[in-house]
Amino acid sequence: MVRLVADEAGGVVVALRRARGRGAYVCPSPSCLEAALRRKVLPRALHAELPKLEATGLRQRIEAERNRLNALHDKEISTRS
């Protein structure tokens, strides 16, 4: 799961570490993010108006986090072998 947090500028950041503020969790897949955007659950979950919610940038950050998590998983499996 990836934690999203509303920032002070009205956007959403992917919290790689603990970040202050109200958060929402989504699985790091494009379909989960698309469902959250389509259903407009992020403003409700974050208790914030998100005028600067840039979906394209958020998609890219989620994809980068997904790739990072996959790389960590692959590294963990290779060290076990």
C-alpha cells in the first residue's frame, strides 16, 4: 500500500516515509489509483479540497513507488536464494 498525504499547497504527495497530516492508502497499481480518482475518494479520505490535484503527476509518482517496491521485493527474494 502507498500512503497519499494532502500537502499545504493543495496537492497530494506520495509519502515514502512518515508524513504529517491526514493520509489515504491506495494499492500501487494504476487501476486502484484510477478507481480512487474516478470515485473522487481522495478529497473525502484526506478531508481536504484538492484544487491542485494533478492526476498525471500522481500517476507517475505512484508508478515510481510501485517500481521501487518491486525492486525491493526482487532484491529480498534474490538474497534468500
